[in-house]
Amino acid sequence: MATSGSTARPGAGAGAAPAGMTGGEAAVRSDRRMATVLFADIVGSTRMVAAADPEDAQERLDRVLRTLSAHVERYGGTVCQTLGDGILAVFGAPNSLEDHAVRACFAADAIVREARSGMRDADPVAVRVGLSSGEILWDSGALNRQDRAPAVGRTVHLAAKLQQTAPENGVRLSEPTAVAAQDWAELALVGRFAVLPKDEVGVFTLLAMRHRRRRADDDPPLFGRDDVLGELQAAVARALDCQGGACLLAAPAGLGKSRLAEAVSAFAWRVGARVVDWRMHAMQPVGVADPLHDLVTALLDGDLPETRAPLLRLIEGHGARKVAAEALADLLLPAEERCGTAQGEDLLVLAAEAVGDLVRAAARRTPLLLLAEDLHWAGSSAAAVLDRVVPLVGALPLFLLGTAREVPSWLPDGVRVVELAPLPDDAAAELTAALVGSHPALDELRASLVRRTQGNPFFLQECVRGMVVSGRLTGIPGDYRPAGLGDDRLPETVQALLAARIDTLPERHRTVLLAASVAGATFDAALLAALVGCGRTALVEILTALADADFLDNTRLLPRLEYSFRHALLHEAAYATLTRRDRRATHDRLVALLESPDFADLAGRKAAIARHAYRSEAWAKAAEAGGEAGLEAFQLSLTSEAVDLLGKAVDAHDRLGGAGNDPARAFDLRLMLARATMPLGVEGHGPDVLDRAIDIARALGDPDRECAAWLLRSAFDWAYGSLRDAVTSAGHAVEASRAAEGGGDPHFEVELHHGNILLETGNVRAALPILRHAAAMAAQNGQRQGRYWALDSHMMLDLRLARGLIEIGEIDAARRHLAAAEEHAAESPFPFTRIFCWTFIAEDHLLTGGWKLAASYAGRALLLMEQTGSRIHYGLATALAGLVTVTLDGSEEGVRQIDKGLAQVRQRRTAAHEAHILLLRAQAMGRLGNHFEALRDADAALALAERRHQGLVAVRAGLESARHAGQLGDARRSQEMLAQARTWASSLGLSTLLGQCDGLHARIGSGFATLPAAGR
């Protein structure tokens, strides 16, 4: 008999000819079998084709029927007949399937969900589906000849009748089907249906299919959580009226987050909402689609195409912009199918935008509960998606519910956080009584349980389960009696309790469970079968027994059979039970299996090889696979995944001894790791990684590698640390580049970086000669552009020269360089080049008083950012546009724009722009006459700029502080700040700012009330 998870093969299994029977006899032989029959019918097919050309009508019907048949076949069913505008299918023949009812329900659910969203490659249609399970008479010969129905009997007749009673895009099923599929299906009783006058059957509606098999203890009482559950249910109800929201349940393991989420999901199904369950993994399971792929599959109601063109049509058909759809396709498709132009962070931002469009479309079709579980394990893609989805909830029938052990640092604004505390003693006592019963002989035990478990529901349930297994309690749940057997002591910790329960398993079951813990918290059944050397059928029996004993959950049937540990603590306890030697050996065996042809097509195989090799201490393999998988993750903007894998690769390579430790490879891995950590800022430890890389490059005598490391070190210092340190690092890069060029001039891109950093410090006198020399070197075309810079180097040179010239008052020359920069940007195929150029041209026009030109360039930059999803300079461009709005319109809306930009750079922890935007805010508040707030912002900008050695910002912030201190009547402080700003401007050779200082000083004597509006 085929087991759950097997694939139907027409003509195989129970349908094969019995021994001693000829093929001809077998072909006409009918037999009885248990099966589930599915009838699916297109609603209004007559109207759909009445006005159409006959050939067009037939083509439309055929497309829909192909879609219905594809879902049946996907879940192992057999299409017996097409009936003009519908299909008859059977699950359980010709192959016997013990889970035929479950498979039929999955197929029916997939059919109606796709119909609700619009049939792919066909016009929108509605369908009705009927299901019935029971005995049929099966004739394989009729299936082959197609001259009559191969399945007959009451079950077939009932399925047809139920299909006729189903609502549009709904599924009706008989009571036997409901009973057989209840562990996987969410159902609602409709009533009773009379097949014949004295033949009635219970009828149910299929609401949804569950993401995992229901457990026997899925519905224990929720003592002590009534208030939270009531609030969440009310929030779901409001979402039905387009008043959506977002909430995070945060609590340590075992306090009931998942149980609450299950209760909210059940409520959502009952009130007509759709539930999309989106689970994160501590370590991405091999053979399992990543969370982003799972979410998109659910939102699009079916398997995703494996080639680019149909996938793009599908995503765009659900409302995503073309460029966003291309980025999402690049993240979902294998490498050979990727060809989008988005790169770096832009790729992930655009993909997240597309997912947001899919969520919006799904919620508009049917009210939606998006359940994001275990967000403490969320990676870069999940964080980006939530950042895009959370702002949508207020105007849609959409409620987002997340769970996490702690509040993630990246959690978007607008998510309400509910932190669950342990149950109070009275609620814990009620739960204990509900689990154990009220027998007087158990009074002392109940009190001991409440004290020992300290309000942790999971610990409490596991204690009761452990006492039943050990023989201390007998009876049924909720009505136990003391048995007088077993150890009277309770474990001190839940970990000790779980370890003890694992030890009570039969040896073969225990061995499989421990091996599964090495495979991962979620694992592929076929991979585990190969790991333990067990046949598939025997393994499924063991896994089913472990699921019945509440160790595992069956979390996926198709396309591959998948199980998960029932709780993270169970997985941790099982893994901890193994000795280090056994863990290493099992991880090593998994590496060998994953490298074999049998598992070559498993999703996430390379990353899994890296992680298992690392844990098995196969350092060479871990370094190789970790580098490859980490680089791929980095190219897809999956920062956290890339950092994890590349970090393992670096550590593994360092542990190699002798000839295996290649210094050049050690350097290259570190440089990749440092680049991956750049978006994480100082928390990514990039500078420490680079310091070691520099030492390696010097030991190799490789100045080119040393230069690359110093440049990246300087970029870290500029973005997150001190500009003074950035200048020092850039100087080292210049010296290394000079050595790499044979002692001559350094590469012009290295000089460009050095001059740019000096300019940011305000040292224009030193910066301009370096930038001019770099421009001369670039003009000679002797050095390759793009060696160190991703952006157009010629554009960057013109932009930075223009800024330096503005600071010394050479405005006409600056404008010529700005025009040249714009020409270079226009020739670039990369949108980010134009975004960068327009943002900084806008700022230069602000400096020279060209407010309308500044408005034009800032607007163009922001529009292109919206079109491409780029956010790297979004905060600065938004703030620049805000100051223009205040200046030209006198509108406070401009301040709100500046605040939006400030929030964005703070969220990204980009200190390089924060002081600058605080200065823009001070200038805006001054123009609006709010000198108190302007002074506060100017002081904050000055303090931050001084700390980071941003000379240009510091001088301008000092001028703003002097101006607004004077307006508030503090003449002494005004004069002190003005004198300080003038000293800085003079020492740095900033003639334009020096003139502003002198102009302000000349007006002090006439009173600050007569001072003009603040200039830049």
C-alpha cells in the first residue's frame, strides 16, 4: 500500500493484475476499494461560451479544465473523465492511498483558491467542487477505454450531488471525507443531506487546509489569555471592515504564543477570513522552500512556474510593477533563470514591494490574516517584506500577526507589541486541573506542578505527559488517577523533562528522532530515510508514531513529505542528547548524502552542505560551500544569510592546517564577509574582519588586495564611525594602490575616494588638488574604470569637484562640472547612478540658492527611487525636498518630509546623513520662525558633526546655532558660536562659508530681528 507522500502512478499498485491472471482478464476486472471522489464543475459555462466563437469557446474551456486536472494530478489523484464543463476524479485508484481524503481536500482547496484569484492563462471563472469518501467499484479497463466511468457507486453519486449544492468557489464534502481529513482541514458543518428518502449524510464546507497536521492537544483551554485573545479576535473582526492592523506576540519559549496564534487563526477561518501561515526557520531546512518562496506560493494560490516568463506574467498579473516583479522573480528562480537589472539592496527592496502588491491583491479578494511565526529567526527577505507590508494594513482587510521570542530590532513602526508573561498562579492552577483532573488524591501533585512549572504552559503539559508515560498517572486527559508507579520527583527544568521523555522511546524510534534533530528542526523524510538506512514505508510508520507521541508534526505532504519538531525546545533537547562525536558523524553523513545525485535537486542544498560540514568539522568543505552559498546570498541581498554562511566559511578556513590554509583565499573570504556586513553597520563587526584581512594582504605582499581592504575600511568609517578615521584609512589605500601600480600614481578611483572623504571633513584645500589629479588620470584612460567603484567614476569626480568649487565660491566652474556629471549619469545603464547624481545636484543647487532647480532634481531622484525601489539616499533626498517645500511654500508639510527622511536614516543607522538632515531641519524651522526648535536641531547637528569630524556640516550648524541664539536673545552665545564657526571656515579655506560668517557678524550690531532668512 502506498503511504502518505507517495506519488500516484496510473496502472500501478493495487490496480495491477493479481497472480495467475492474464493482462486481458485484468483489464476488464473490477474491484472494490476505498477512495475519495471529486467532482468539479465550471459555474456558468453556458454563459461563458454562448457569445464566443466555437473554437475560442473550446479553447477557454480546455484551459480551465487543464488547470483543474493539474491540481488533481499534483496531489496524486486520477482524472477519470472530463464532462464538457467539469471533471470527475478519484483519489485512491488505480493506486491505493491511505490519505486519499486529505489529498482530495488539498486538491479541492487549490482549485477554488486559484479560481478566486483568476485562473492562470484563462479568463476568471468560478467553480463548484464536491467530495465524498467511501467504497467504489473501480474498473481500470474503463479508464483506459474512456467509454464509461471507471468508478461507480453511492460515493460517486453523492460527490456529484454535493458539487451541485456547493456555493460558487466553494467545496462541499461528505461526513466520511470530513472525518478522514479533519486533522488537515478546517471545516464547518452545513447540515444533513438526503441522498435518498432514508439515506442522509452529514455535509461540511471546506474552509481552508492547515499548514500542519492537527495534534490531539491542539485545543487545550487558554487559561489566563482571555484578554489577549479577545483583543486579537476583535482586531481580526475590524480588519474585515478594512480597519486592519499589525501585532507581535513576544514571549520566551513555552508561554503559549503559537497556541494563541492557532486560536486567532481558527477564529479568522470562522468569520470568513483567509489565513496565510508564514513560518521562519532557525536554519533553512534543505529540500524545503525558503519562507519568501512559501509566502509567494500561498499568495498566488499554487505552485510557482520554474521559468522566468510565466512567473513574471503571474506576478505582474497580481498588480506588481514590472521592475518589482523582475526583482522578485530573481529571488525566486534558480540562478540560470535570473536576468534582472536590480542589484544589491535595491533587489531586495523591489522584491519586497512586489510581495506587498501580492498581499494587497490577496486581501482585496478575501479578508486576510497573515500569520508570521518565529520572527526571531527571520532573515533579510522576511524583514524587508514586513517593512513593506506593515504600512498597508490600515486601509485593507488585512491583519498581520507575528510571534517571536523577543522583539526584533528591525521591527517596523506600526506593529503593536504584546509581551506575554508567565501564567499567574490561579490561571496555572486552572490549566493544571483541566489537564490532570480534580481527583482529591492529586491535590498535592497539582500544587507541586503549579510551583515547579512557574506559569509555563508548555512545561506544565510536558510534565503531565511525562508522568503518564512513566506510569505515575493513569486514565484519560482531564481525568487522571494516581497509579503509584514511576518516580515521584519532577524534573527541575523543561530541558531535563524532555530529555527524560526522549529516553522512554523504543530504541528504534529514539534513534530516528535523534538523527532527525541533526537534520534540522524541519526535515525532508526522504533525506532522513537515507540517513538512518530505513525504507520509506518503515520510516513513515516511525514518524507517524513519533507524531502521535507529540514529538513531531507532519507539516507537508507534497511535493515532498516533510516533518517538523513539535516545539523548538524538543528539537534542542534531542540534539543535546547526542554526544559531540555522534553529532559530528551524523552531520558528516548528511554532507555525503547532500552531495550525492539522489539529492542534487533539493532546495537550499549548498547552504545545508556548508552548515552540516561546519558542524561536522569538515573544515575544507565548510569553507568551500560556505563561500559559494554566502556569495549567492549576498548577490540576492540576503544580508543575514550571507553573513552567517561567510562567517562560517572564514572560521572554517582559519581552522585548516598546513597547505589547506591558503592566505589568498582567507583574504578573499574576509573581503566578501566585510562587504556583506556593510548594511549591518558596526554590529556586523566588519572593521574587525577588515583589520585581519589587511594583515593577511601585507603578509602576502599583495598591495592590490591591501588597497581593496583599506578602501572598504574607509567606507565603514565614513558610514558608521569617524571621518577622521576614514581619511586615515583612505590614505593607507592610496599608498597601497601606489605600490600596486609599481610605485607610480595610485589608481584614480582610489584618489577619488580619498578626495571625497577629505571634502566631507571640510578640508577643501587638500581635497581639490587630489580630485583634480584624479580627474587628469581618468582623462588619460590609462586605468580601468570600475576597478574599485560600482558607480560611474567620471560622474563622481565631476560631482565632488563641483562641491569643492562651490565651497570656495567658484560657482560658474562648479556648474560646468554639474552639467558634465549629469551627462555621465545619463549614459549609465544603472538607475542608481542617476539617483545619486540628481540627489547631490539638488543639494548643490540649495547651496547656491537655486531653490526651483533643487526642487526639480530632488523630485526626479525621489521618483526614480520609487520606480526602482532604491532607498540608499532616500532619507537625504526626502529631507532636501522638505527644505525646498518650506522655503518656497512656507508649508509645515516640508518639516514632515524632513522628519520622514530623518527617521529613514536613523532606521538604517546611517550616521553620515543624520547630522546633515538635522541641519536641514534647523534651517526649515528657522524659516518657519520657530527659533527655539531650530536652535535645538542646530546644536544636535553640531554635536554629531563634531563627533564624526564632518567639517562642512559643523561650520554650517555653528552658523545656524549663532543665528537662532541671537534671535532668542542670547547674544553672548551667538557671538561665541559665530567666532567658532568663522575660525573653522578660515582654517579649512571655506571662502563661501567665511563670507556668510562675516555677513552675519556685520548684522549683529543692528539687532537679530532684522537678520535675513537663513541661507545655506
